Amino acid sequence: MSGTGDVEPAAPESGPLAAARSRLIAVGCFTAFLGVVSGGMIAVLISKFVAFVTRAPACTGIPTCDWYLYWAAGAAIGGTTLPWLAVRALRRSGNRDHR
């Protein structure tokens, strides 16, 4: 700390901890994209099934009339759970290597 009360910035991390953190961030971001896309597609498939079971009116050219509601919910669920599961699995496998 200098005499004027300013706080000096911390040195950037380096070494194995920074590499492990960078790997987790990269995997989390990549799986978030995949989770949004796959969760949305699965949810639209579920909406098609729900429309069939409830005999909802058909809209021409699209799977169901309210597909976007199902897609948004599926994208939100997939975009949060897939990265969480992937990062959790990586952390667990990393802890086993150090035992």
C-alpha cells in the first residue's frame, strides 16, 4: 500500500491454479451454448407431444403455436444445468487425481 491510501492491484494468477480455472470457465461457456440449443430443441419436441395429447390446434409450418414458450423454458434449463453438471464432473475428477 502506498502512502496515499491507494490499494495496489494484486498480481495476476499463474501456474496450475490459473490453468485449471481457465479450463473450467472455457468448458462452462461452451457447454452453456450447447445446453441452450439442446434444451430448447428437446423442449420443442415436448411441446409437440403436449399439443398432440391435448389436441391443440395446429399452426402451419411450425411444430406448435406456442413453441417459443417451450423453447425459452428448455433453453433456460439446459443453459444452466449442462454447464453446472460439466463443471461439477470436472471438479470431481480433478479431486480424485490429487488423492
